[in-house]
Amino acid sequence: MLVDTHCHIHDQDTYNFAFSRQQISKKFLHKYPDFPHTPADFTPEKIIARAHENDVKQMICVSTSYPDAKSAAEFAKKYQPDGIFWALGIHPDEAEQLTDHLEDTIAKLKSLAIDPNLPNPVAIGEIGLDYRAGPPRPGVSERGAQIRLLEQQLQLASDLKLPVIFHVRDAFSDFFAVIKNFPSVSGVVHSFSDSKENLDRSLSQGFFIGINGLVTFAPEIPLPPLDRALLETDAPFLTPAPFRGKINESAQVKTVCQYLSGVLDLSETEVERITTENARKLFRLPRI
């Protein structure tokens, strides 16, 4: 079986946003007539069913804000029998607007994590730093605010003894400076797309590396050893080739697994076995 260690299938607003950007071409539909392409194809039940059909039996819904964390928790509660788990965290893009009530927000996250009426989260995430290049964009947080938010959430991870799902983009220098103060934290660097040097530094910290559809169309991305790799989708984004530009979903973990099998000259069964064991080890997922 396979595990999608990072997806947003609980968030209907995210899927609506993805559909607003999508362009369905007749050429694509002629080549892949069975590929899901309408909003009605992406109900939770259909997404989960297609995942199961492709041997993806466990999925972690990752949150990006406090309201999103509540949504992920309720989604995991409803679909727990179908292999759905959740992680709670606040994305760095949210940092600046939380500056005046950061401590209260962290307290609310902690209360959500220990709520006895909800399934236990398997991780804190996605959290980190995002210093995307280019001109300032509305809503993108200042670096100091991002660092403070990251530190607060790393402390929460330490207090709750949970692993972390990291989002790091163009910010590895500050990232490594921050995490050295939290030596007990374990986790995964989600959707890694940086240099070999930063890959090696991440591995030296003991982190796993998240591999998704990016590697199928950006082969210059360095790969970690398989025993430090986790498979993910970041659905509904980062759809792997040859389905670029279309809505992503957890079933596409199978495509990433197939790609790695070819690149590493290993059987799909071996890639599946090792990456699934890695996910179980980090997130303490049950065997099914």
C-alpha cells in the first residue's frame, strides 16, 4: 500500500481555486478520457475511492491556518475509517496577520490538538518559512513574523511530541538557524525543490524528504536516499506528468511511485514498501 503524506483534499475552497485556474483541453481529454475533470468528480468520497483503487490507503490532510486545521480535523473524524489523518499548522504566508494575537492562536491550535472529541493529529504542519523571490505580494508575511510563527509552532510540536511537516521555500539559511534551537524535533521537508547542499543539510538534521509530482517534470531536483523519502501529492496542486495542468489528487501518489521506480531502477513494490515504512515510522501510522 501507499501513503499520501501531504494533501489538501479536505479543503473544498482550495479545489475551487484550482478549478478556477484549470483549462481542460480537448486534446488532453481525447488522450485521457477517464481522467477526472469536473467539480463533481472531486467529492471526498470519489477522491478517496480513486486513491484506494490505486493502492493509496492512507492520506494525511495538512492544514495552513487555524480554520483550515479545524476543517482537517473534522474531515479526519468523518473519514477516519477510510484511512484519513490530519496535521495542524499555520503556513508562513499567514504569519504577518497573526502578529498581534500570535500567542492566542497557538493556544487555540493546542486546544484543537488535544480535543478529546477529535482524532489525534499525526503532525504539526505545514509550517516553515517562505521567502519567494520577486516583488512584494499582498498577504505575504515579513520574515520576522514568519520566524516568530515558526518558533512558536516548533515549541508546540516539542510540547505535544509530534513530528513536523515543513514548508521551506528560498529560506533555508534562516530555516537551519531556527531549527538548531529545537534539536528534538523530527519531521519532513515537504515538496523539496532546492539544492543538493540544502538536501544534504536537511538529511543531516535527520529529516525525511517529501517527493511529489515536481520530480516528474523537474528532473534536476536532487533525490534523497529512498530510506529517507516520503511520497506525497500536495493535491490539488503539483500534478505529475503526464497530467500537468489538471487537478491533482491522492491517487497520483501511484504515478510518483512509478516514476521513482524507473529513475532508481527498483521495482514499484520496493519503492512502495520503503516509503510506506518511512511514513509509518515518522507519523506513527497504524498498519492496515
